[in-house]
Amino acid sequence: MSESSSKILVIEDDNVTRNLYLKGLEAKGFDTISADNGFAGIQQAQKHIPDIVICDITMPDIDGYSVLTTLRQDPLTATAIIPFIFLTGSSTRADVRKAMELGADDYLTKPSTLDELVSVIVTRLEKQAILKYWCNIQCKKALQSVFASNTTAIARDVAIASDEEVSDEDPSKSIFPCIPQLKEVFDFIEAHYHQGITLCDVAVAVGYSPAYLTNRVARQTGETVNCWIVKRRMAGARFLLRNSEQTVEKIAKALGYQDVSHFSRQFRQHHGLPPQAWRKEHQLAS
């Protein structure tokens, strides 16, 4: 993807900083879109589907973390796999960890020069182009495999691949795809998902950088490491909600969530119902 065809969304509440970046990026040949707050940024991303989002963290009403979470959970923007780069005045380890845990692709500390920002953007665009290329190849291979399989095999593979299938069986038996190159990654997630692990923890365990691991897993599965962690937790949540009488609070803690409201929001985003309502519906149906 050439720089001239790339749409960059800049979400920054400080007018001076925002205009500085916009003018600089336009001078470098990028098409720019801007927003002066998180809500407007989300709307602009949904409307224009930019190639990259540059977002401040500390903003009134809705912060950058919430912007990223919303865009990653919206089917329209999530499927586009839009790279997300944080701009912030803070560089504490906790801030960086939270950003990476939520699925950010990079993190720049203000003040950052235009050259630094452009360098990060170009690098992300190159990686994004490679990722899309390999995703297309994997999709084609998957389709060929489906058409070459018999009906029984197709049904079995779909059931294994889909984490939305609710089963009374142990979810660990079917939640992860059978990819030998990623076995160590999935084994670690399976063993530690209930401990509140993040992308960084998985990367350290398997000996890769977070960025490299993210690209490797996304290239082979079409999902991020964080998505697989959440999928495993959601499978565990469905299993416990349907097969135990534990409270939602206990289930949340058993799955590695420190905050039950975070668990409830995430569960509702994946299933359309809060945990307790889902439990009533599926226990009655069983």
C-alpha cells in the first residue's frame, strides 16, 4: 500500500497537536481524517474505515483505551484489522502493558516528532499489507479444503473452529485450531488463561516479541493472541454458566477477570446477553 492511498485517522483532543500531525502527514502524502474526541473518533473510523488509527489516550468523556476496545469489538472495524497506534504523555510500564493487552499495535510517547510518527505508520502499513496477503492465502486454502472435504468433515471442522458453539463437553478440547506451529502458544493459553494473562505474558513464554507473535498468530488463524485468550475465557464461561451454580462473580474470578463488570461487558459483547440472562435461557433450553 502506498503512502498516498493510505487514510490516517488522528484522534486528539488538543487542537494544536492534532493540527500539527494532520498538516505534517498531509505534507508526506497521506490522506487524513481527524476527530477531537473519542466519540467522534469512533464515528469517523466506522464511517471511513481508515488504514491506521492514531489516538491519544487521555481525552474527556471517553479515553483512548475505550476507543480501541470499541473498534476491536465492532464487526465493521474489527474485520478490517485496522492498526491502532497510541499517542500519550505517559510511558509507564502499566500503561504500555494495558495498551498491548487491549490489542494496540504500537505506542508513541509525546512529544513525538513527525518523522517518528511517519516511521511507525510506514512500518505498520507494510506489516498490514503482508498480513492481508497471507490472510487471503489462508482463506483460499481454507475454502479449497472445505470443498475437498465431505459433508461430515465439514460439519466437524466448523464445530471445532467455532467458539460460539455451546457444548457440555470440556471446551479445552475444541476451542483451539490444530496448528502444530502454534501448539506452544495455545498450550500456554490453555494452562494459564484463568490467571489473567495478556499478549505480553504469552510472548515471553514462547520466546517472541509481542509484535512478532501477533503477526504470526494472525497470519495463521486470522485472530490475535488476545482474541484467543478471550475466546478461551468465553468458552469456559459458557461451560460454567451452564453446568454449575457458581455466581457470576466467582466465574469471572475463575476465568482470570479482576473486575466482574469487565467480564459481564465482554460476555455480553460476544453473546448478546449478560451472563445471568444467558444462563437462564440456556439452562431452560437444556
